Amino acid sequence: MAAAISLAPPPGLAIAEELPDVLPAREPLKGFAGFIRRRPSLAFGAGLLVVMLFFAVFAPWLGTVDPGALATSKRLRPPSAEAWFGTDMLGRDLYSRVVYGARVSLAVGFLVALFSSALGLAVGLVAGMVRWIDGVFMRLIDGMMSIPPILLAVALMALTRGSLQNVVIAITLAEIPRVARLVRSVVLSLREQPYVDAAVAAGTSTPMIVIRHILPNTLAPMTVQATYICASAMIVEAILSFIGAGVPPITPSWGNIMAEGRALWQVKPTLVFFPAAFLSLTVLAVNLVGDGLRDALDPRMAKSL
Amino acid sequence: MKGTFMDRRSFIQASVAAGFIGATGGLSAPAIAQAGRKTLKFVPQANLANFDPIWGTQYVVRNAAALVWDTLYGVDEKLQPQRQMVESETVSDDGLVWTFKLRSGLKFHDGEAVLAKDAVASLARWSARDPMGLMIKALQNELVAVDDLTFRWSLKQPYPKMLLALGKNNAPCSFVMPERLAQTDPFTQIKEYIGSGPMKFAQKEWVPGAIAVFEKFEDYKSRDEPSSWLAGGKRMMLDRIEWIIMPDPATALSALQNGEIDWWENPLSDLVPVLQGASDVTVDIADKLGNVGAFRMNHLYPPFDKVEIRRAVLTAMNQEDYMRAIVGSDDALWKPMPGFFTPGTQFYSEQGGDIMKMKNLDAAKKLLEQAGYAGEPVTCVVAQDQSITKAQGDVTADLLRRMGMTVDFVATDWGTVGSRRASKKPPKDGGWNMFHTWHAGADCLSPAGYNALRANGEKAWFGWPNSPKTEEGIAEWFSAADVEAEKAALARTNEAAVNDVVYGVTGFFLSYQAWRNDVQGVREGPLPFFWDVTKA
Amino acid sequence: MTSVILRRVLSTIPVMAIVALFVFSLLYIAPGDPAAVIAGDQASPEDVEKIRQGLGLDRPYLVRFVEWVFQILHGDLGTSIFTNMPVTTLIAQRVEPTLSLMLMTLVMAVAVAVPMGVIAAWKADTWIDRAAMGFAVFGFSTPVFVVGYLIAYVFALKLGWFPVQGYQPIARGVGPWLSSLILPSVTLAFVYIALIARITRAAMLDVLSQDYIRTAKAKGVGQRAILFVHALKNAAVPIVTVIGIGVALLIGGAVVTESVFAIPGLGRLIVDAILRRDYPVIQGVVLLFSLVYVLVNLGVDLVYTLVDPRIRY
């Protein structure tokens, strides 16, 4: 039933393709240099991500001013020693806004990845372990997955006021079905494994089986999936802001800065360029980390992707 | 169950097919017929989402309706109502009985003659919705057709502003529709768009949110006088006008530069330098009457139920910040405005307006303290999809924060603001403390079209200000005998409205319009006038 | 075989039922009052209340849901609150641009992405492979509107090759139709190409390591024949699947692309409807998009049930 939907990669922006169905094996790391040489794109992605995290965490100490402070007499200034990226249409400092924006985008990315993994894991485990719930859950999940995720997130945002919390909830809800499907398929394949059969035969309780045998094996594919969800969530956040349904516009998020600047694209391309570059680099970094993790955690897939 | 599924599927197939056939059938005919005809492509300020100018009163609906429907009177550029569909009128000496005679030979787009019964039904529907219409209706004895072309409106008390009411350009205008349409309930939309104006509405080509098309009405009988705003002969030099909706100013800018559109109603002022630099585009002020920026405070709930706290906001604010945020860096485009009536017009007054010039944050903080402001949150609802409300909201958030007030900034869209501002509930239960909007300067000339200034408490516009002195002044104006008395009445109104802070004026600003050089005859005015416009 | 197909077809019914319930409930609890928007900025609170009653917005949930389901079963998606036009008409008016955009994007993306993926797999671990996959990651990492503005600026405004905006119906000629579609399709194709190219590469690498390919090589079958005939045929299932799944990406992307290029399609219809709280339109379009998505994937499944009898559900 509905096999194409269940077996294939998730729709939307997440891009995990296939699941490992065996226990992942870790390769031993031979020093930092060896790591970089062996996995250059993972190293590059991780490095870039660390830089962005640095921006996010230390935003107030990086030469920034209050990102919300208006100065209408100094609007639309070009980049200068005083305002490194110039100022926007309300005279706010673009550099400060972009640096503070890293907080919002990364928060959305990480929180959505965390919550959708946790909730998706719960739903997937229950569905995978309990037969009669499986039917109901899977119908629900098929239904939700038939609504394109951006439409679903936009529709959810239309329900409520724009806030960071609501954006995270909306994107999380749109992503949960995908994680749940992934976890369920891992659980179903694990249940066929002889050692699980053996555990059942030995009278181990179901929660114990889950904790000992099932859970550890879902972690690797879920970690990979979570990075892709993180990347996807940051893009969706920008699109929500573009449509006018994102985090509150007084919050400087990259999506908001671009949405505000887009009308002036021809006269002040920097208003879109700087946040777009930061967003693209961050998403790129997360995607590269995701690819790298997948290669590292799943040697079988590593050769092919 | 299976049958159900097939129903849905075949429905989708049918509608997909209908889309192709509909689009092909609907669009190929005009495409072929277009050769040699003059088509103007116009980008309006907003989407034409509904098209009943009595039922919905957005500016964009009024502007489109002015092409399709004619009015009994029309104001000219001097703001004087002139006869339009009416040939002559008489008023009895006691001012109680108005008798109007229509011009003969006027026709609706369906070929039917325009008769007195149509005018009577249209006025009845209009007077159920329009603020001035409601005043007349309250005084009405009877409104009847006397013969085919004559109708009579008799009143219990004189209403000196009758002709202005029938000719004003403030929505809803008293458009004349065929009787069968005008009999529609005023709170239900009409389903056919038939008028007697110079252009027909091509209903089949209308794609709300994308395009609206108007075709020349060959049987339109224009007046002989030269045209002036809604008055005079509305001679159409164009065969077809396409209103193309563009949600994105960056796209509209490129399209105008590329010659894909002819006329852009409201270019962002920050983009105007690009257009001024283009040799084949003309840019000019759209309307000297401009616009009045506004924020409204909810007078029913703390903190703005206290007049001192409302005054504190006026004391602290700097209109310059609001205006620069709206119009950009060109200082010729805005003026501070320590009053409520449109600057540069006869009733403009600064009486009592000194508080609006103070820009004094410390004085404001002191006022807040004296009024006992205790950190009650201000729920500020701001529409993000309108550049004017968004810019003002950003400035207000900064202002209140600097004053030391607690701001609960609710970013949302114009639709939600529209619904939420109507709620009289406490802010925490879905109500509000503050929202932003703007009014066309043409609406703020006098109390005639100025709903936002009314201060009759629960019956007033959103925010429900209660200022008896303001209301007294307005009443005096309506019954004033001459211009001097009118001016005196409105100066007093202005002072009272400032003292009680009916609403917050953020300044007066002009906006631009831009068109390709091969278009001639674009004029200034509160709405785009298409008559006498030519395209090479 | 017949029962397999029948079961697969029937499985779409509960899916669509859940979509319907979800879509209706979602918008039922939505705040925001269309009546106030309709009444306009100058309307009095009493006017707003009267309009609300006129629209039937004050009736209870179950009444409205049951009515709504009955209506859709009769092919009636209701009437738009704002335009007073039937939702089916609004959708029909806008199907052509969106369908054209999506088909064009699909053709373009498949034409570029499949060869790209095949070549990347063939040249695995060379700079060609890295460049192709680098492009793919980049495609995932850039918001679609940024791509759109860049492309429009360069190819329409600076070079003048294509119109900046708008859509020309195919009835006005294939030339103008194509020309109006090129830039939006390229914009929208970016992400889609990235997705398909990655899957194609992965599927090809999988197939290329199989024994029968080695056998073919050993028999002296030409490189090109191996790649594009033997291997691609066997890698087709995941590729076709992801093309079907990716339709969701296309739908999401169309919402943004249609705004950037001022194309009067379904994507703009739904954004406008959401901003204006036009419930019947939102419901109709989400339902339609979901149905299209479900049907496309049903079609994909059925095609390989027929083509490849090994697949069972």
C-alpha cells in the first residue's frame, strides 16, 4: 500500500535518499589533517557551520549595534567604515541585522530538526511496534504528506500570528510525517532481524526491545535526516517571510531582511545579497555536513553518493 | 467510496479541460481582435478582488468602478460637484424637496435606457451604506421616481450638502446601476457589473488577483464640457484597458522599464530615481491632495483609555521618522502635519496642534508617569503586506520602546488587521490597542468623507474615540451657512480632536505615478482618470 | 495484478479523505475575518457584522463541514468570499499558467538532470562528478526567489532576451508562450534538477556495480549503450519515483515563482487567498494540489506495477 510514498525519499526540501538497513560502522579518525583529507566537504561544511554558529552566539560582541535601532536620516547608505554592509530603508545597520539574523535562522533550523526528530521518532516507533495503531497513523501521515510542505506551513501560519515559536511549530508539523515514515521503515526492517526475533523469543519486554535493539539503530539515519530537515527548515523560514507569513518583521531574520529588501532589488542589491549569501552558505554548510554524516555513518551509501 | 473517488477525479479532469478551453476560448478572440486597437496596460495600487462599489469600499474598487458606472454628479478638480448624469435639478425654497431630471438618451451596457427608477433604486442602496447617504436617509420623507427621467427626494430637514454627497469621490460613490442590480441587498454583492459609464467591464476575462479588463462602451453619451476629474465629458480614446495586478514592486519596475506595461499607479518612491533616469518613462506626483498617515489607538482599554497617555505618544512622536520611513529620502514628498485636515486645502488648521510638533521624549515620559502608566502592554497590530502600514509600524515600535512602554508587536496581514481592529474585546482576548492605516488626502478635506475623524464613541470608526467637542464641531460644519462659518467650525473641530487625540496623524505625504512616454493625458487626482488619455 | 492495481487506487481514497478533513478543520479554526476586509477601510463595525452574517460565517463547524463535503462531491468547491465567483471558475482560469509552468519545468529538469546524474555516476569521483554534485547542493541551498531575481535581472532586463514578467496563453502562439515561460521554468527547475540529479547518480552507481553490467562490459557493449540503455533502464524506478515525489517541490516553488514573475497561476491564487482569508479558495486549491500530487504518485506506482511485475504492494 502506497509503497512509492513510503519507500522513496521525502518530498519537500529534505533530501535523504535511502536508508541504511544495517548497523553503521564508524571509521576511526586518524588526526585532524587526516579527517580533512578524507572528508573535505564534511570538513568544509562543519567549518562553515562553526563560523555561522560563532556569529549567532557572539552577535553582540562582533562590532554590531542594536539591529532594530531606526535612524531615518541615514537610510539606504552604501557600505562604509561606519556601517559595514550599509543601512536599510529605515536606516538600520545591515551588518548588525545580518549577524543577528544568524540567531533566528539557526534557531529555526536546529529547533525544527530537534522537535520533528523527537516527535517523528515517537510516532514512528509506536507505528512500527504496534500493528493496529500503524494503520491509523499511516493513513494520517499519508494524508498529511499529500499536502505539499510549503503549502502546509503557510496554511498553518495563516492560522496564527507570526512568531518564532509558531514558525518552528508550523515547519515541525510539516516535517514530522517524513521522520515518522523513516523511523517506521527502519523499525519494520529491524523487526525481521534474527537477533530481535531472538530477544522476543527470550521473553524480553517490548519497551526493552525498543531501547536495546531498535532505538540505537534508528539514530544514525535520523541524524542524517535531521541535518537535511535543518537545512530545509531554514529555506522554508525564508520563503514564509517572503510570502509575509514568517517570524515577526521586527525580528531580523535573513528571510525578513530579504523580504524587506526585495522591492529595492534594482537600487540596493546589497539588501538582498548579504542575507542571501549568509543563508545560502549556512544551508550549504548544513547540507554538506548531512552528506558527510551520511557517508560516515553508512559506508554502503558512502560509495554511491 | 469508489464512486466518490471517481467523481472527484473526473471533476478535476473536467476542470483541467475547462481551464484550457476557457482560457483558449476567452483569450483568443480579443487577441485576434486586438490588431489596430488601442490597449492600455495599467498596474493598479491593489488587486481588484471584488467589484461591487457599494458593498466593498476599497480605493481600488472605487477607481475601477468609476470607469464602469456613472454618477449623477461628479466633483471637478476644484472639488465642486458638477452635473454628470443629471441634466437639471431644483430644490424647494425651504430646502426640503429636491427634484432631479436625468439627461435623456443615456444607456446601460446591456442596451437598456437609464431611467429615474434606476437612479432611485441605486440611491436607496447607496444611502444604506454611505455615511453621508445615511445622514440623508435619516432625514428622508420619500425617494420616488416621478416619470421616466425625473425623480424626487423629499426630506424632513434641509440637507445643504446634497450635491456634494451625490458627486463626492469618496467611497462609496453614488454610482447608478440598473434597477434590477440596485435592488440587491446592500450587504450582498451584485453578480453582474453593468453600468452606464464609458467603459464596459469584460467579466469573462476577469481573473481576480491577476487581471481585469475594460472595453470601450460605444454608446456612451459624454457631456460636452471638457473633462475634469469626475465631471465633464468622459471621452475615451482607448479601446481596451487592462488592469494587471503585480504583487511585487520589483517586477512592476522591470515591466515598466521594458515597456511591458504603460502606466504604474503607485511606484515605491525609493524606485522613482530609477524611473526618472529612464528616458522613455515619465514620473509625476499622483495627487497633490496626497495622503494622511495614521495610527489609531483603542480608546476603550488601558493604556490608551487615558487621554494623558494618548497625548504622551503625540508629544514624543516625530512625524519626520514616519514620513521618511514611508516615502524615502526625498524631502519634497512629505510635510509635517499638526492637524487633521488635508494641508494646502481650505479647512486645513493647526489650531491646538502644538503638541504634535514637540518631539519631546522626556516630556512624554513625564506625562506617562503622571498618568500612572504601569507597564500595561500595548498590543500593536501591524499589516506587513502594505508598505505604508509596515513602515509606520516599525517606527511606532521603536518609538514606544524608547518611551518606556511595553510593546506587544503583532505582525500580520492587512486582512487580519481589517478583522481584528473591528473587535471591541480587550486586547488580550483578540482585541487590540493600536493599528496603522492611511487616508487619501481627498477624504480628509472636510467631514463629508472623513469617517476616521468621527468621535461619537461606540458608533465611531475603529478605536471608538469619544470626543463630544469634536462631534459638535462636525455638526456645526454640516449645518454651516457659508465658508467662513465652515472654517471656524472645523478649526474648533481640529483643536478638540487634537486635545482628545481622536487618532494619531503621522504626517502628510505625496506619492508618485509613472507612465511610458507614448501615453499622453495622465492627470493628477485622487484616482486615475482614464478619459482623454491617449496611447501612441 | 488487477487486484493489486485496484487496491493501490482505492488506497488514495482514505488519503484524500484525511486531506479534506485536515484542510477544512485547519481553516475553520483560522482567525481573521473576511467580512472586515470586504467592508473596506471606511466601513462601520455594524456593516462588518452584517456582512459576516450574509456570508454564513457565524454557523457551527459540523454544519459547515457536512455542507462542504456534499458540495465537493457534486463538483462544487463553493464560492469565493472576495470575488463572489465559483472556486471552480477561479481555479479553471488559472490552471493553464500553472500547468504550463510545471510541465515546462518538469521537461527541462528531466532533460538536464538525468544526463547530469548519469554522467556524474559514470565519472564518479572526478571533477565532473564534484562539479555536478556541487551544483546540486547549491541548488538546494539557495532560496528560489533569489535565483528568480538574478535570472530576471540578467536575461530579461540587461540582455532583453525574454519578458520580465507575465504569462502568454498558448492560444496566442507557441512562440510567445515559450518565451514567457523560459525564465520562470529555469528558476523553478533549479531545486528540481538538484533533486533528480542526485537520485539519478545514486541509482546509477548502484546499477553500475551489478554483475550484469560487468558482463555487458566484458561482452564489449559500448560505454554509451551500457549507460543510457542497460543501466538507466534498470535505475529507472527510483528516478521516476523521485520525479513523482518532487511534484511537491514544484508546487511549493510555484507559489514563489509565480509571485516573482507575475504569472496568474494557482500559486498566486492561494497566497492571495491566504492573505485575505478567503477560506473556500484556500480549501479548493490545497485540495486540488494534494489530489494532483496523489494522482501523480498513483500514476507512477501503476506504471511500474505494469512495467515491472516484480513490484508488489
